[in-house]
Amino acid sequence: MNLESSFAAHLQSQGQLFNGVAPASAREQLAPHGTTIVALRHADGVLMAGDRRATMGNIIAQRDIQKVFPADTYSLIGIAGSAGIALELVRLFQVELEHYEKIEGTSLSLNGKANRLSSLLRSNLGLAMQGLAVVPLFAGFDSKLNIGRIFSYDVTGGRYEEHDFYSVGSGSQFARGALKKINALDQSEDEAIAAAIEALFDAADDDSATGGPDISRGIFPVIYTAGPAGVREIDTEHISQLSKAMLQRRATQPNGPRAHVVQSGESE
């Protein structure tokens, strides 16, 4: 056994003393992390929903954190990653959009807003490389095209337009898997809300960092929608009713809705 290399590996695992950078496992416990965010289009615009749990390593740091916010009158931003930095980025983004509108007398285009968020992320690259990354999700109603649009990002500020739906955060792969089965582009706003609640529940079912509906504490996902009339927060009581109905269905179908089987002679 090579004692020298073993001792060096031990020092690196405890704190990487040779370069002064804490290992990833330690960085995860420095600050709360938020997950999971979903966004999906519907017939009247776009909707964004987020669970309420923040974690520090294997500890639940907060049960009712808010991760979805209005960016301005017609756009939404959701956050995943280091919560403190993410919330500061949201505030800065909101102020910049408001400042531009006051100075120019008009708001930025949706593409312009998405590009500005990309620049803000790029300025955080140094912290992201140290493990304090922020990965937002941006969505809004494009009044020129008369549709809802969704944009995802990477930690370097790369911007990507998504189609129909997307999700970020540690439970995102499970949420996207659920949305592939239950989401429909021509769905109503209420159907989109129900689909988002189902997707977040599936994420919480497989990802310990994502929180499901908490009936006893009255904690439910935060959901906003953006359409021709602007941004609107979905009433908590409505979300509560839909969440409770979903949990009742899951009591008999814990894995979610079954695929529809087309019988012989039946049209789809």
C-alpha cells in the first residue's frame, strides 16, 4: 500500500489543502440549494412552477423557500442551485429590467431579456467553478409572436430556447420524464397547472432534494403564469385543491396516470 499517496488523497478529500479549495461534498453544505423548477407552454401562454424545499447536503435547510418569481410584467424566472446567490441574481435581473423600461420608455424584447440574463450568469462563472452555481429557467409571453417561450441556461451563460416544456434542478430528469407523458401543447391553463403539480410530485418521489406537497404544513408549489394580460400568480387555495386531488389519485395509482390503451376499432 502506498502510504504517501493514501495520505495525500485523505488531505484532498478533507479540504483539498494543496490548492485551498473545498471538495464538492463540502461546498454543497456551505449554503442552501434550491430545486426543482418546471416550465410548460399552454394555449394562453406559459406557466412556471417550483417546489419549496432547499437543502444543505443531506439536511432540509428550508421547507417553504420560493423559487419562482415574476421578472417583469410579461416574464418569469425560476432558480435552482445556490439559493443565496440565485435570489440575489433574481433581484438584480428584476431591477435591470425595470431600469431599462424607465430609461427607454419601453420594455426589452423577450429575446433581449433572455440575453441579459445570460450575461448576468456569465459574470457569476468564477463562483460557479467553485461549486456555487446558479442555473435559472426563464420564460415569458412574447407579444410579437403571441406565444409563450421558454429558455434554459448553463453555468457559463449559454442560452437555449426550449420547446413545449423544460425543467431544471436535481429532480429535473424525473419531472421532464413525467411531462413527456402528460403534457400537451394545446392544453388549458388549468390542465397545465395540474401537469406541473404531477411533474413536481414525480420529481419529489425520486429525488430527496425536491419537496412534495406538505398538507399538514399547508406548503404547496409556487406557480405563476404569463399570458397576454401579463404575469399572474396562481392562487394557493387552487393549487392546494389540485394537489390534494392529485394525492388522492396517487393513493390508488402511486406511479401516476396509466397510458391510454386504444381498443380495436377506437380512434385515438
